[in-house]
Amino acid sequence: MLRRLIPIALLAIAAAAAQPPKFQPPAPPPVKTYTLPPDKLQKAIEYSDARDRAHFVGVGYGVLVLITLLAWKVAPKYRDWAEIASPKRRIGQAFFFGALIVLTTDILSLPLELYLQNLARRYDQSVQSWGSWFRDWALGELIGIILTGFLLWILFGVIRRSPRRWWFYFWLASIPLVLFMMFISPVVIAPLFNKFEPLQATQPALVAQIERVVTRGGLTIPTDRMYEMNASEKVNTLNAYVSGIGASKRVVVWDTTMKKMNMGQILFVFGHEMGHYVLGHNYILIGVMCLVILIYLFIGYYVLHWSLARWGGTWAIRGVDDWAAVPVLMVLVAVLGFLSEPVLNSVGRTLEHNADIYGLEVIHGIVPDSPQAAAQAFQILGEVSLSNPNPSPFIKFWMYDHPSVADRVRFAAEYDPWAHGESPKYVK
């Protein structure tokens, strides 16, 4: 999902072209279907199955933790402590209570997180040391505590002022919050976890080729919006993405991607991300996110009132505006989030498929045999990430927010409207 590119000066282009690329793995043989050698196939099946099981177990376990907090009246105790710690200032209560809830639920969920990290290390997806992993976990906790405290302060302030329409007014307040988080995430939060360098400084030859793709798409993307992320310090997996909105928009390519793929394959990956931007997928996702929040809040309003009318006394919750009601809302969000996964993931698969089409079309005529470049890129992606060549239809339906690697390889290898005298869908 790419932005605008300031044309590179002729001297810079000439200098960049004179430098050999730092990444030039040999092109793999032509591929038409996604396959893995027997030893890697067995690993891919084992790894995928373990992750799928962990996902469903994690949802159930998370809900069980929250129900236990309600049954054991933990949240009312935290509420009382928050009121003692900050008797007159509700913002202080919000941050104190929010910190206790976040730490309690996340510490109780830590065994599952440790299992997933150990699984990634066992199957060579992660190379991150445990010290580095715990640092990231602790940093994530700190960020989560700050955001949770701020959201609780706003939410319960709205509930107290409008008991009947709080769900709608909080939804209105959430829209600028979503936009703000999307704006600051790439420039404030992401650099806390990974190192980013200007792509022009690390890969000038790649930037020069990217300009050709951008020009063919009719866009301009400033080179100072393109970054290389040092992912290899933590993972072996490959990725590239576009994040941010407005002045914070940026293109990010992982260094692992550039080490494993050749120029044509990387240009397809770039073209795919460029497609997200050109096709407005950022705005579609923002709209979907805002719609989902509205639906969750509307349902939450009625479920919260019903739950507290039936069990509020048993849980020692005073009312809807009681901090102790937070776990009830968290259970609701967890259940609704799980049930809506197939719908939201189907939206993701559609957007990703359209970006694949755009990527294939925008590199046509620039990358020799562009369908093979794309198919080979997906083959490499699948091999490195141990993607299951034959996932069950249920898992694809419920959990996949991208088309399966097998489907993407097959489509890329066969997509050639020019050979059949057909008009391309996006890039004419």
C-alpha cells in the first residue's frame, strides 16, 4: 500500500545502477504449484496443526480466565484498590485498574505465549533470544497498560454521562482514536521493537528499480518513505508492508525478504503492497474496523445490561459504570471477535487477492516472465514460513486472512490476460 515517490536525480540513479545489488539469490526453477520436499512437508503440517490448535485453545482459555476473574470477584477487589489509590480522580482509577487487569490476564496467558514462541524457535521461524523476547513482551505490556487506562477513562466517562447512548458516543470517540493509532504506530511504536533504515541508503539499486514500478503505476512515492526493517535479528520469515496514514505513510521491506528473493520477486512483493495503496485498501480496512467497533458496542450495550441484571450481584458489580464490569466487556469482545473471524478474514483474503492481481499487472513488461516471478516469490514465502500446502477447508475459511500459498502460486502462474488478448483488471 504505497504512496508517492519523488523522482531520483539522474546522478543518483546512475550511481545506484553501478552498484551491484546486495541480494541476488538464484532464480528457482519454474513453478506452477506450491510443493515442499517430504521432510519440509512434514514439518509444515506439524507446525501448522500446532498453531491452529493453539489458536482455538487460546480463545477458550482466554474466556475461561475472564470468567474466573468474575466468579472469584477479582475485578471488584481491583476496583476497591483503585478507588483507595485514587479516591477523587477517576483517571487515576482508570489507569490503576486497567494496569491490574492487563497484567493479570496477560500473565495468566503467558504460558500460551511462551509455547508459541518456543514453537517458532523449534521450527526455525524465530531466532529471537529469550531475553529479547521478554523485553518485547514487557514493552508490549507497558504500551497496553497505557492504552487500556486511557480507553477505560474515556469509556466510563461516557457511560456515566449518557447511560443509554454511551455505546454510540464512545463509537464516535473511537474513530479519531483509531486514526491516531494508525498515524503514530509506524513512527512511535514500531521503532521500539525493530530497527528501520532508509531503503535508499541500504539498497539503492532496489530503489532505482522500484521507481520504474511506481512510474508504471502512475504514482509518486518519496524515497524517504521507504525503509528496510532488520527483521533477521528476530525471525527468519519474510514480509513487506505499508503502514501509517497521511504524513506517516511508509513502505517497509524486511531484510529477510531481500536475502531470500531476487530483484524480480521483490519487485512483485513491492507491487503487491503498492496495490493495497492504489486500490484504497487502507480506507476499506478503516471503514471495516469502525463498523466492527460499532456492532460490538451496540451488542455490548444490551449484553452488559442483561448480564449485570442476572449475575451482577453474584459478581459484586455495582452497575454498568463500575470498573469491575470491564471483564464482562472483555468476554464479550473475545467471543464476538472469535465468531467474526471468518467474515473479517474473508474480507482480508479478497483484498489480498486483488493486491496480487495489481502486483502482477504493475510489473508486467518490467520484470521478465512476471507470472513466474510472482509464483516463485510465493513458493519461497511458503518454504520459509512452512505454509501447509493442503490446509483443511475449515481452517482456510476460519483462520486465513490471506489466500493460501498454494492458491496464490497457482493463480500467479496462470494469470496472463495479455496472452489471451484480454484487458488487465487494474493496470492498463
